[in-house]
Amino acid sequence: MASKRKPDQTESEFGAKKPTKKSFSVGPRNLPKGIHRQKVQKIKHDLIRKAKIKKSYNKLKEREQAERPPILPSAYNFEENQAASLELHPDRQAMLDKPEPTVRDRPETMKVDRPRRQRDQRRKKAPLEKEMRLAQQDKERAEARRQEIEKSNLQRQKRLEENERFRRELAKARGGGRSGQRKLGRESKVLLERVKRSLIE
């Protein structure tokens, strides 16, 4: 049976129940005993410890603020110094009031024209300059190799033609004349040229 309202209680006091304070939970409730549950409990205890430390720190801070004398207004407060910020320093004001010297009024030292400092006129680095330089070097090496191969091919071709010519001349010299004898004059010239060429190489 519900309790009756006492005459001195208002409706809001009668209907309002005190909320029950229950502990907070971390992780699921139905964890098996073991490592997982221990981890969850460790996290919960850490949170509780940190909350207690924070609470005690706040209490200490409030106590210190109560003991400390009130803070004086700052000298850098904008509202207070607004009028002062608009006034110029007397030296600065005097400098601004002084008329600017014209070219005629300037001392001789100021008349000397100083050469304008020109910007560095070094050429701008092109993007990928290093790669371009390396590619150019590779091209030059390839060209040198190509020329070397061409030169060796020409020499080989020349040797082959000379060998062919010597072979034909030797064949003519060894071939018999009218009476079937070898032509020693012709053969000696060909052999002499072959010896000279082998000595040169």
C-alpha cells in the first residue's frame, strides 16, 4: 500500500524519490574469471584512483585560491589603456612633425647613389635538372660507344676486304702460267705485304 502524503509535504517532495547511487561499470558483466576480467577490474581501479586524485587536487586548488589575496587588475588591460594607446611617444611625435629633407637639403653623404642591390640573376634551377644532366651524359656515352662500334666495324670490313684481295692475288700467283709454273714475283709481293701488315699490327 502506498504511503500517504503528510500535510506539510508538497506534491513534488512527496513524489520525488532519492536516486539510488550505484557503482559505475566497466566492460560487460558476464566476463569469465581470468585475464579479461582482471584487465577490466584494473581499468576500473585506475579510473577510480584518477578521479580521487583529481578531486583532491580541486579541493587543494580551491583552498589556495581562498587563502591567496585578490589579483590586482592587469596593467595591460585594453579598456583601461585605450586612451593611452592613441597617444604617440613625444620623440616619435617630434620626428613626425619635422619636415622631410629634400634632395637639396640632404648632406653630401646621402647624395651618393648606392648601386641597387640586384636580385640574383642566377638562372633558375630547372625541374629535374640533375636527371637531365645524367641523361645527357648517358647520351654522350652511348654516342661514343656507337662511334667506337662503327669504327671497329669499318676496320673489320677493311681487313676482310684486304684478306679477300690477298687470297685472290695468291690464287693468281700460285696458278700456273703458260707452262704451269708458279709466278714467284707476284707471290713474293703478296707475301711481303702480309708480313709488313703483321709487323705493323
